Amino acid sequence: MSLPIRHLPVVQNWDCRACGGCCHEYQVGVTDQERERILSQGWERDPVLAGKPLFVRGGHGWRKRYHLNQRPDGACIFLSSEGRCRIHERFGPEGKPLACRLYPFVLIPAGDHWQVGLRFACPSAIASKGRALREHQPELKRYAELLEQQSPAPLRQLPPPTLQSGQSVPWSELHRFVQAILAILSQRDHRTEWRVRAAAALVRLCRQARFDGVQGSRLDDFLDVVTSGLVSETPIQPEALLPPTRMGRLLFRQALALYVRKDRGPDHSVVTGRLGLLSAALRFAVGRGRVPRLHAWLPATEFARLEQPVGPLPREADEVLERYYVLKVGSLQFCGPGQFDLPFWEGLESLFLTLPVILWLRRALQELPPVEAISRAVSMTDLNFAYNPALGSMRQRVALRVLANRGDLERLIAWYSR
Ligand code: SF4
């Protein structure tokens, strides 16, 4: 019997509006069985697809795997000129790779159940349009069964992500940490930027603690005491924090360039070619002059302008951020196999670094109405979060460690939320 599916207590809706965005944005990986199934569907007799390779092998070494081929414009080879999936049209949803059917849902095994997450790169997810996530239970159950069939080992036996190198706890205790972070992120008396700063402070403290023998209700008590201390100590006004250090800004802009860059699909980078991209990377590192338009949504603007305060977010725009962070944390979409195998604390820090990225983008998009600006900023960021391999590289992980250790993570959040 498949694991039960748990939803989070957050108001989040979704339904596919057939925008076709996902068929342009992602490289869709396929299992060997899915590849064989699609090869047996007779596409060699299709007037459009005959003679074209349907799959491409990518990745490195033992990680090499097949994914669906793409058209020269970056769209999936099966996407028709009318924007419809040819496999779906002929064979129904069961004919497609599971990744296509699942998107934008993310199902994460969490011990004795599945957690449901969402990719906010999907415009319908970010706008919370459609039915409540709970109403998708029948199809989610089906996807969970298929994922369990694909898994080489029983999912109940999957160990939880480590807390950090050399430190692990059972699933039951990991969920206690998640609940503590969620309790901070749900403090609606404060803006989301404050909540994320307070949560980042909790991560910083927990990283220094050993939890041997501190389990169950003792761990709850420990987290209660630490959290109430942090809640009263975290400055309400972002202006009360020191500005980020020079090193912090440099490392932040390098991460920013990775989050902003869009190489394929509609609205892709205006900058092209190896030299153009190299010069764009250098300009992000220096942080002066015009901002390279690594995404077509980025308007023409200057780095210096984006260091100027634009004021706090209105409540409706802040609610988009709240939904984003509650869902990402509650569904464990920030650590483990779905996020480059990052340990728990490091995964949370990588998630919290997305907030200054989103707020920087919001400044760049300030000519738009606030909800649209923040929605676009979240969408641009989430397209890369837990997807762009450069963000999971050792270089980026070291940079994140430096930012968190120096206190720059919280300072960056405060700096760009002004
Ligand atoms: S197989 Fe179909 S649903 Fe999947 S990416 Fe291609 S066109 Fe889109």
C-alpha cells in the first residue's frame, strides 16, 4: 500500500491553465521504462517527428540519463504548434512521462507519508488559481503509487536528510524542527522578511547545538524556549541591522546571477554567446553599471539603483511570500534528494537566500503593481531553485556557508526588504 499524502495548513490552489510554460522551461528526464513506452508509440510515422531523435542523453558519468529532446526554440519536441502535447493528444495523460504529469506538484517522501509541495515557477501556482490542493488528492495518490513503483527501495526505509555533516536525527525529530520553523513563518503579526530572518537565526543557533539525547518533548521544550528568545531579540525594523559586508554583497551577486539567468524558453536571456555570458558574470561580480538582462523580464536598470530602498511590501504582496516559504519548508522542498542532497540546515539557508534575491528582483520590477512584481520575482527565482545544478555546486555551497557564518544572510534579507 502506498504512503499516505499529507497537505499543509496553507491556503493554496492550483489548476492547469494550459499555458504550456512548463513544456518550454524544463528538460524532462525520463526513466528507461518511459523511454521504451514512448518509443513504442509509433512516432517514426508522425509527419512532424519522423526522423527526429526523441531523446537526448545528458549529465555526467553515472548520472547520465535520457531526457526528452527539445526544439531549437527550447520547447519540448512533443509540443505542437498549437501549444498542445502530442503524447497527451494521442495517448492521454498515461502516455506521458511522470514528470510532466506531476508538474508543478512535488511529492517528497517524509518517513511514513508524502508531503506535497509546488513549483512556483508555474504561473497558476503563484497566482493560487484553481482548486484547493486537497481536491487533487485522487491524482496525487496515483502519482505517489507510480513514484513508489519507480523507487529502487521501499520509501518507508529512506533515511531522513542529515541535519549537517555527522549529525542526524530520526524522521520524528526532523519533523519537530520543521514545525518550529513553520511556527515562526506563521507569525502573521510580522512581515515575512522578519519571519525569515528569525527562522535563519534559529538555524544559526541550532547548527551549534548537539541534540544527542534531546528528543521528543524535551526537543519541543528546547525549541520553544529558543524560539521565544529569538522572537523577542530579532529586530522588527530591517534598518536596525548592519548593511551586508563587501564580501557578503559579492557572494550574493554571484548567486543572484545564477538565479536570474534564463537560458531557454519564452522570456529567455537577452544576453547570448559565451563572451556575452562571461561579461555578464563579471558585471554581476563587480556590481556596477547596467544590470545584464539575463532574463527578458529584467528591465533596463543599474546596479546602483537597486541598492536604494523602495519601502515595505504591501500585505497582499507579502502574502505571496508567506505562501511560498510555508510551502517550501513544510513540504521539505529545500533539502535531501530533491535539492542536490543538501543537509537540513544548509537546505534551509539555501532557501532563505532566495528571499534577498526575490526582493532585489522586486526592486528591479518596481514599475509593475506590487503583487505582480513580487509574483514575477518569485517565479524567476523558483525556476532555478532546486533545479539549476550550479546552485548545488561545491563552490556555491561554500559561498552559502560563508554568508551564513558571517551573519550576511540575515543582513541581506534586511537590506533588500527596505
Ligand atoms: S511530453 Fe508533453 S507535457 Fe511533457 S514537456 Fe513534452 S509537450 Fe509538455
